[in-house]
Amino acid sequence: MKATICLSLLIILLGACDVSGVKQKKEDDLIGYQEKKTGKGKEKLSGDRKTLNPGKELDEKQLEGGIRIKYFERGSGAKLKEGEVVKIDYEVLLADGTKVDGNSLLNKAWLPFMVGYGMQTPGWDIALKELKAGDFAEIYLPAKMARGEKGIKGLIPPNSPNIIRIKVLGHLKPTRVVDGTQVWLLEENKKEQKKADLESEVEFHYMVGTESNPKYDISYRRNQPYVLKFSDYGIIKGLKKALINAKKSDKIWVLVPPAEAYGSKGLKDLVKPNEHVFYDIFVMDVR
């Protein structure tokens, strides 16, 4: 049986670690790591999961790079934009109909997706910005907008187009907002009583990126979690504020505005001036 993959909705601690010399590894090294490792997600599916079956095609749109979208249900409101988190019910198929990805493979009714920050291949963000909450669509991604010439060994052959069937179930609002920093507590360890405070050390794995430079540092690649002390110098303000009250085994997304991150100066060649910074964090321990 072929291996299966799922969304790698991870992200990082920007600037709280030394990112120089980080070796770039294949994208497929990281696919599904956190979801499989932690078993995190939302409510489970009940009974057997059937495929997302398209109905009557209502409309079709051609986008840059050969991307095509067929709409089967249309929602309302504004198109999705960067920095929004939505709940998606989706599956990814090869041209022969083989399912290689999807929340049903994890027995989840949906998974969260942050728009605009490279959570999947380039074609995803381009296409999702043409969708609205309530849309049900089929997205055709040519290979160059999917897994490209490399594919994923044993799963997606080289130069394979991807077909995404997706329902945008709605927006997922932040759990809290602190001085403009948005925090999504995606999974909470309700049994753990110890919460991080200003005297704590927080040990966590992370992935960090910006809209222009997604996933530029990933602690999983080094197999070395980061240990943050709130008294440490050089850690951006928004990240510290987001981690107050964090608990062991919490899964947290954080979107930090420029004023709470690197402001108008940016960070070397990693963060452009006035860019938001997006972190995906899994808390290993609070001491």
C-alpha cells in the first residue's frame, strides 16, 4: 500500500534561532509530519468516508500557470485572502484517480489551512484566493504548480498534475488577539495544568515563514526543538505574547503583524520590511 500524505500545517519561530546554514531538504520530507506525529486535528468523521463527488459544474476559471478551477457550489462574501484561516474538507487525486492526500485519510472532518503562506505547493495559494467560504470546487494544478519534476517518491510520480477537490467550510477565527498578534489554539492539552508565564521556559518545535518566504526555517529538520526563555533578548514581541499560557502538547498557530515582529526594517534576506510572520508551533514542554 502506498504511503499517504496530509497537510503539513507547521510553522516557525522567526529570529529566535540561528537560521544561518540551514540546509534545504525536499518538501516531501515534511509532508504530514506533525499531523501523523501528534494525531492532532478536529472532530472525527463518523462512518465510512465517501469521496467528494462533484455535481453539476456551475462555472470554470483559468488562472496563471495553467491552473483551472471548476465550481460546483458557490458561497458568498469576499474571496479568501492571505492571513485568513479556513476549514477545508479536501482530497488530492492523481490523473488516474488515485487519492494521495486528504483529511479523510486522517479520519478528520476538516483540517485548517492558512491562506497565503505556502502551506502546500504554489498552486494552492493561487487557487484558494479565487475561492470563497462555502465554495465547492475542483482545482487542476499542472505539475509545475504541484510537486514538479521530483514528485514524491513512492506516492506522486514526477511531472504529475494534481487534482484537488475542496470544500471551504468556513473561516476559523483566532482564539485570541494580543496587540494585533493573532493566535489560533488548534489543539489544547486540557489535562495539563502548568501554563507558561514570564518565569517559564517553553520548549517547542516550529516552522516559520512569511508570505514572500514561506517555511524558511523548520526545527524538525534539525530534530532539535527550541527552548525559549521570556527573558531572552532578540525574540519578537508577538511570539512571546502568543506563548503566554501555552501548555505541553498544545498546537498553536501565530500570525504576528510587522509592528510586533521586524517592522519596517525586516530581517536580512529572510523577512521583507513590513511583513507579517507566521509560526506553526507544537509545544514539547513547559518548565
